[in-house]
Amino acid sequence: MTRRSTLTLPLAIILLLVALLPGQAAAGSAQTISRFATSEPIAVLTFDAGADRGYAAGILDTLAAKGVKATFGMTGQWASAHPDLIGRMVREGHHLMNHTWDHKSFTGYSTGAAPLTAAQRAEEITRTADLIRSQVGVELAPYFRPPYGDYDSATLDLLGQRGYAYNVMWTVDSLGWKGLTAAQITQRVVANTVPGAIILLHVGAGSQDGPALPRIIDQLRGRGYRFATVRDFLGGAPPPPASAEIVVDNATAGRLTASGNWGVSSWSGQRYGANYRYATPQAISDAAWFKAAIPATGAYEVFVWYPAASGYNSATPFVIETAGGRVVVRVDQRLNGGRWVSLGTHTLNAGDYNVVAVSRWSAASGYVIADAIKLVRR
């Protein structure tokens, strides 16, 4: 499936597209949105549903477990085939927008097909809206996601006439539909997300967006991001409050500082992500530091994740940079691997800084392990 990406659009053009405030879309035609005008670290996850059932249930499980709301671009054919998932999306507070009936390109730009007539375009929009309304009592207007990102001035005029004020594009395309792995998708999305970004993902099994989602959320939260829906921005509702949970994996770009004495391994299946760091114990100052964006000063419970093995260290020192100074908590990494282990609740200052370290300064034998941390506001 070919698709136009807005990732390379100059920033000035993107900001021009969102220059109007919510509720100020031009009368008579839809306003195209590619990124929301905010300096706050807020991102919008959007999932297009037009292929198979795929990873949709797992995506909803992940969003529920992590307390994130998303926007789903819904085709009528998909909704007709999976009414149970439509109901679940609505019950769990997610936002739906119109993605046409069967994902035909209105202009033929990406498919090489003939452009749809005005009557055909209207039928694609209306039929889908009528179905969703009958299924769950939800109105899809005024939000529209064009198939393949293909639209023209006639599309914008028709949308306006049909009550759709917003033609919702994207800032970052995961390119999962091109066959990228979950790791590649995560790296691409996290690296290119900016404040106000609209992230394009898909629910179908042809893309690894679903398996990549947990790491995308965790790594963006590690950079201080929180999540909103398209409706949150354009419907006048304030974006949700800062996330109360921050997860940082050792592989999160720019979030771990460690010397060359720390190796990288994927040996243990108990690891949090793709790999973890390890080092021999030494009486030297050579810690692996996790950096996190703390949204506000307050009490946070600190958790660590590591794989356990009999050859690992029985007294690994974890250093926490608290508001009152550094606190050291020693952990037996031969036990309780593959789960979150609490280091207690501590007062942390707001800011983006090195907050938790794994130190090599241990008298015990065996590797010390640095894998992932989690901070939960209490």
C-alpha cells in the first residue's frame, strides 16, 4: 500500500495548516490538520482500521493497561465485520473518525485508479457514518481521515458540506505497512515525534504497529510525553494531565548513559525489551544512569526491571537521585527477574535529568544488570 507521508513537510507549512484555533475551521470546506500547535510534549496516537482484525484487541489491551486514549480511523467494512471491537473502543473512551466505507482513494493518486465521483465520495462517507451511528450511537463528524492520505480541494469542499470540519492527516507515519519490524517502528516513531505530533499506525496483521505499541508508549513517556486524542484538541477539551507513570528502557535513545565497560546482551528471555546492559562489579564510579522527564515534584514509587540468573549480583546497588540527596538501594539480581521490583517511594524533583543509576560498586560477585526503570506518581 503506497501512502503519502507528511513527515518531510517543512515545519512552517505544517504550522500553517493548524493556524486556526479549534472551532475556527473555514466555513464551507474542511481544514487539513497534520500537527497540533502546542509546545507541550503531547502526542496523538491514531490507528487506521481498514484491513483485518489483526492486532486490534491487543492494541486495546495495551491502551487500557497503560491508561492511554487513542483515535481510530474507522472504515465501514471493518466496523461491520467487527462490531464487538467498535463497542469496546467506545466503552473504553477512545475516539472514532470516518475513514470511508472501503478505503478507496478519492483521487486515485496512490492507487492509480480513476478518481471517485462526487456521488461515490459522498456515499463512502455517509454509509460509514450511518453504520457507526446504528452500532454505538456515535457521530463520526466532524473528523475525517482520507484513505492513503489522498485528497483534493473537491474532497475538502465535500467534507465541509457533509459536516466534517477536519481532514486529519499525520506528522509521523510508522511505515509498519511497509514491513518494518516492531523495533524499527518504535525507533522511527519515537525519533520523529514532536510536540503536537499525530502518529499514524494501523491495527491490521500486515503491520507490526500493534506489537510495537507498548515500547512506543513507554519510550515516549520516558521523554516526558503524554497522550491525547484528536477530539481532545479539536473538540475543545483540555489535553489530559501529565502522565503518572514513566518507563525508561535501557535502549531508549538518549535515556541511558553508560561507559564502554557496560556490555549489551539479549541472552535472557526475562529482559524488558530487546536487550539489557551488564558489567562486572568493581570498586569504581562507573554507573549506568537512566534519564527521565519528571513532570512535577512529588512522591514517586521507583521500580526496576532486570533478568535474574544465578550468576548475577546478589547486592547490586541502585542509586536514586531524590530531592533530599542520593539514596542507595541494594537488590539481589539472582531473584525476582522478569518483573517490576519496587525500590520504595521517594520524593523526586521536577525536570529532565539522570534519576536512577545501576552502580558497579558491589562487594558481591556476578554481573550487575541495567535493564529498565519505572516511576509511578503516588
